[in-house]
Amino acid sequence: MAEPRPVLEMTGIVKEFPGVRALSGVDFRLFPGEIHALMGENGAGKSTLIKVLTGVYSLDGGTVTLDGKSVRIASPLQAQQAGISTVYQEVNLCPNLSVAENIFIGREPTRFGRIQWKQMRKEAAELVDRLGLDIDVTAPLSSYPLAVQQLVAIVRSVGTGDSDGAGAGTKVLVLDEPTSSLDRDEVLELFRLMRQLRDEGVAILFVSHFLDQIYEICDRMTVLRNGALVGEHMVSDLDQVGLIQLMIGKAMDQLEGLHEHQLHAEVGEPLVRADGLGRKGGIDPFDLEVNKGEVVGLAGLLGSGRTELARLLFGADQPDSGKVTIDGKQVSMSAPNDAIGAGVAFCSENRKTEGLVPDLTVRENIILALQAARGWTRPIPAAQRDELVAKYIKALDIRPANPEARVGQLSGGNQQKVLLARWLITQPKLLILDEPTRGIDVGAKAEIQKLVVSLSEEGMSVLYIAAELEEVLRLSHTIGVLRDRKLVARIANGPEITPTRILETIASGEHQ
Amino acid sequence: MSTATQTPTATDSGRTPSRATRLLGDRRLPVLVTATLFLVMYAAGLSRYANYGFGEPQVFLNLFIDNGYLLVAAVGATFVILSGGIDLSVGSVIGFTTMLTAWLVEKQGLPVLVVIPIALGVGAFGGFLMGYVIHNFEIQPFIVTLAGLFLFRGLCLVISKESISIGDSTVSSMAQAQASLGVGFLSVGAIVSLVVLAVAFYVLHYTRFGRRVYAIGGNEQSALLMGLPQGGTKIAVYTVSGFCSALAGLLFTLYIQSGDPLHATGMELDAIAAVVIGGTLLTGGSGYVLGTLFGVLVLGLIKSIIQFEGTLSSWWTKIATGVLLCAFILIQRAMTTRKKT
Ligand SMILES: Nc1ncnc2c1ncn2[C@@H]1O[C@H](COP(=O)(O)OP(=O)(O)OP(=O)(O)O)[C@@H](O)[C@H]1O
Ligand SMILES: [Mg+2]
């Protein structure tokens, strides 16, 4: 199906940031009617290549040809006009506007310059329907969770070609980690749409750290490492092991041992008990017990109440009922500070809005929670602080390994690692990890899972929330299953527990 | 939905915000609060000063006559604040316009109909320059418009150090013109200000430009990545504010029939106060011009209540404004923190 001439060709692309060469002479081609994966570790330069292509960053060297003509794209607006629509890695929409406006802004239907609100809402609802989404397009974007916002961003980019607009319709669709916060059904809907667009001749550039998704949907891939091109391959010619080797430059450690290890590990005495803890509109009252050194995994679909449960345990939302005891003492949990004081740490799934301070350095971001726990009047001695920071930068392989780098300039996956480091450094008794591996590359994903196991070995309790069931099963001693904002089952992990069994429990609401 | 979704999906109630959160998160709520406040204050005035003629329709209409220029300036400030910026040059541009107009009409003998477009053009151009500097050199609007504040005030003195009173017959006939409404009348200034308000409402809600103003106020970086011409929008917003300030200056000239280098000193703060009391978030992206109208009316009503009271010094206006501002900023704060959870 691929035509001989690429619709987009980038040659010898160079991009430098102060102190970092993010791209050094990368070549990249994209054919009409193909789905092309851009692969590489965190910080390999994937997002940078996309931002150079779409005019967010200026080019420091190299050329870009679109449809055989050399082009110079200086702004996202020009990129759109040239037929390139993009969903960037971090959701970039306006939270204060309605969903419909976010989809249409810049190309609202008008008559004599007057915006046709009715028509716009109707068309937005249709587009949203096309992705199998059931949301109210007149509600402000900020009232929806991240996953929905992500879908809205996708709807926007797909819709760009549809209406009159200035562009000649979408020729190239760029999706930078669009699936990182979606659940399975939504991913399937997205893939259906991507296939449909591909068959219409659109060239799609797709980035994801889920290798299974790459093998499911992509035709061809380009691999980057450290800002340089490693190679371009047909997906069918390269297996996962080979791909990982290309990406990280060495073979990856196996994770199978972790599961075995966890199944045989002993857990200590009770640490945290929640009795009838609940919140209206958040999650129904539940009982949960976490022992010392135990990993409790939470499984459930998006919106099933996983995050809500975690937020209650951390005091981020106030419960309407129930109580929490930690180490035998009842804790009031009216604010996160109570929880932090009692030794609970919460690594939020929403790093952009609830976690990191982009303008502070890596060191300052890492030290933030520890400093807060000690109180602001007792600064941590500089030497001790630097040593701690260096230790966690190394443990999590944060790149660049420079404590003075501004967090906002790190790649998405590396930002996630900084957030993780912040909470690990406080040595909590209970560590709540909400989607800690989102947006993280295969190598680092494995590292984080190993870290969780070794932390639990040292006696730390962990509440682990992840969309990938395999991860939850691998690490947990106990699995809590959520459905429709209820904790429906608590299952002791064992060799007979498989992802399918958990899925059945989610579907039926009870454990056989 | 596909067959795969036969397995449980998140219930819709999980996805769609509850009614209570939507009401609290509703951006129209602050406007309603301000409108209610206005009605309550008006009712209180009625019961207290009923015997002094507070109930006369003309007392109500005078709110528009006496504050028309402020309304126009505040509408301009609404654009800027919605876009996430601030304009401190408003008062100076008004003062400068009064001087320029008086000087051109009285000293240069130009006909009023020629002077009006000149004054408007100068104001808009000043706003354009400030917007251009803010966008192209990426300087804080606070600093740039502060410079504008000094510049225009200084230019007043370049024209003349003394006040110039206007005796031109066209001006005085325009100043005295009244549109009868049966129960009372409105001045030219009041009518112009209401027209400006209506146009601003239309522009903000029914044109692409207006929606871009909200978008860059919501998140400028996102607006850029969404492919919106964010730079042009910003420059346009300051141009609109400059234009509105100049128009407010013309209305002020008409109202006071003189030019003075010290006219409208600090009026930018009144305009900003009216916008904030009207429920527009100082961080940008949320608010309505209709709220600004109520903000101006509330400020005007405070002034007239204090006049009716008779014994109170006019400084009480400032004190009341200050208290209201504090209260409204606290309300904004409560609303934005509520939205985050
Ligand atoms: N604005 C910036 N200023 C300075 N350095 C930057 C900036 N943006 C990116 N970098 C650096 O460029 C490199 C490539 O980052 P990029 O975001 O392209 O990685 P990525 O491949 O998208 O990774 P991830 O999978 O984590 O999203 C990183 O070392 C990053 O720190
Ligand atoms: Mg990236």
C-alpha cells in the first residue's frame, strides 16, 4: 500500500539545547498510508523530533521535505496549515474552555464571522461519538479526568482535517504517547480510528512505550538512541527482544524472577487498616488492610475508583465515613499533611498538575517532600542532601544525571522518575504509587518494578496502581479489584491467579 | 459501543461531573453573585433613602451617566485580564486623551469630528505598541504598561501644564444631549458605553478572536501548541484596551468638559477593581463583560449611596471598594481551589 514517495522526509536533523545535543543528524521518513512507530528510551529525542517537525522548536540543522517540496515550518500554526496535526505528549488544551471549543478552537464554524455554537456543539458531539466516547461536550475540559482530556486532544487532531479550515486536510497525524493514560477499550477505539485514517492514506507517526501496542498497530518503525538514528525497520522484521536491544543498546534483564520472589515472600504484621472508609461520588466504603512489607496491587478499569481510593488513604480527599489506623493509632486524615506525618507517601498519576514544579531543578524537586516532612525551619545539610539526590538519580537512572537541570526540560519519562524519587527519599512506611510506570521506557519500567520488590523486602508497604494487569500481578502479594467505585474483591496472589481471572472478577464483580 | 465494552466500563456518573460540582465550578456563578450584591445594595438604598428620592428612576440611570467612561475603560481592561495580562496605562491614556482633545479643539481649532478619530487612533496605537513590546520581547505586561502609564502622563505635561477648558459649541451640545426613556434620560456617554459593552460581548463570545482571548488566558503555551496565532491575539488585546481607554477619555472629556494633565489619575485601578468584582479571574481565562458591567454599577452605587448619606467623606468609597475587592478575591480563591479537586 505504501507509495514509493514519502509524504514527509527529514534529513540530518540537528537540535541543540544549552548543554544537551537532543538530536544529532537524525533521518526520518514517513509514507502515506502507514503507521510508523518512533521508538527510543526516555530522553532519546522522540518528542524533540516531533516538536522540531511541528515548529515548536527551531531547527539547528537539516532539512524537511513535505510532499517533495522543501519546507520550513516555524510555528504549530504553520504545521497545521501544511496538513500536520499533532497530539503532544503532555496534554495541551485549554482547561477553561468547553470540550467542544477545545476540539474546534481556531477553526470554529462561522457564518459572516459569527461563531455557530449550535453547529459546533453538534459536530463536536459527532466527532466524540466517532471515538466511542460518551461525554458532554459543553462541560469545561477541566471537569474531566486526564484520560478523557487525552482523548479530546486526539479528537481535536483527527478533526483538524475534517472541517473547512485553512489546511488541505490532514496528511500527517502525529501522536506522541497518546495511549499512556487510556485503558484497553479506549486504546482499541483509537486503533480502529487510526486504521481507518491509514486506509484513507494519512501517514501516522505513533509513539508509545507499550511494545505490544507497537506490534499490534504499526507497520514500520524508526529507533532512536541518545538523539541519534539507530535504524529503520519493518515491524514484521524485528521481534521485541531485538527491538529492546536496539533501543537500550544491550539485552534486557528478565522480570520473571520477581513474580516468583513475591509469591514466596513473607509479609509482616498489619500496618495500615481502613475500616469502612468511603466518600460519596468517590468510592463506596471499603475495608483494606496493608501489612508491613506487603505490596497491595489495585486492579480495575479507568474510573473504577483506584485513584479515589488512594486519595482517601492519603487525605487528599476527605472521607465521609470510616477511619484509618496506622501502626495501631487512629489517624485523622483530614489533609495530606496528616498522612505524610504518619508515614504515607503518594506519587500521583498526574505529574503535570499535581506533582512537579517545572521551573525548579531536579534536586529541588526531589528534595521537596523530604523538606516538607522535616519542616521548613530545619534545612537538610547540603552534603547529605546532595548525596541523597545523587543516590536516587542513579537508582532511577534519571537522565541527564544532572541535579541542576530544570525539571521542565526533562523528557516526559524522566520527569516521572523525578516524581518517584521525591517520594522514595522520604522513606515512607506506606508508599502509594499511582501509575508509576506511565510513559516510562521498557528498561526503566523494569528498574522501577525491581525497586518496588526490594523496597517491600526492606519492610516498606506499597499500594501499587497500574493499568497493566501483568505488572500488578507480578509485584503484588494481595490484589484488590475495583469495579464501579467499589472494592469488590481482595485476592491473595498465587500461581493460579492470571490476568484472565482478574478480568473475569472485574467483569462479574465477584471472585470465584 | 463495541462488544469489548460488554465488560464493565466506568459508569457515566464516574465520567460526568456531579451537579453540585458543576454548579460550584460554573463560571457564571461570580457574575450572579455580583448581580445579587448590586440588587441587595440597591434595595438597601431604597429602604434607607426612600424619602430622599433614591427611588427615582433617574437615580438609577445616573449610574450609567456618571460611570459611562469607567465602564468603557473596564471593558477594555476585561479583554486584557481575560487574556492573562494587565494594563496599568488606562488612567494615563484617559488623561492624555482629555488633554489632546482639549488642546486640538481649543488651541488648534480643529473640528470635533476630526479630533475624535485622531484621539481614538492615538490610544489604539499606544496599546498596539505596548502589546508589540510585550509579545516580541517577552516582557511582563506589568512592566511594559507601567512604562506606558508614565509615558502618557508625561505626554500630558508636554502638551500643557495647565488644564484647558473646552468652550466649543459642538462639545457642549453633545454633552447636554439627552435621550429620553420616558421615566428618565441617558446621556451620549451612557449610550456609547452600553453600545461598547454590547459589541464587546459579541466579540468575546461570537468571534474567533474573542475565543482566542479566553484560550490564551487559560493556557498560553497550549494555545500556541494548538496552532492559535497567540502573538497576534495578545497584541490585539492591548490595542483594544488602548482604544477603549481613548474612548473612555473622550467620554470623560465630554463629562467634565476640560482637559487636565491630572485627570483620571489612578483610574486603571478602578477599572481593574470593577473587572475583578465582576467575577473575572485575574489569572485570565474566566469571566464575562457582563460581570464587568455589574462591577462598575456596584462601584457607582457605593459612590451614590455615600452621596445620599451626606455626612460621610468620599474616602469611604475607597474603603468600601477595598473591602469588596478583598471579599471577591477570596471568593475567586475558593472557587479555583474547589475546581482542582
Ligand atoms: N526545552 C528543553 N530544554 C533543554 N533540554 C531539553 C528540552 N526539551 C528536551 N530536552 C532534552 O532533550 C532530550 C530529549 O528529550 P525528549 O523529550 O525528546 O525525549 P523523549 O524521547 O521524548 O523521551 P520520553 O520517552 O521520556 O518522552 C532530553 O535529554 C531532554 O532533557
Ligand atoms: Mg517524549
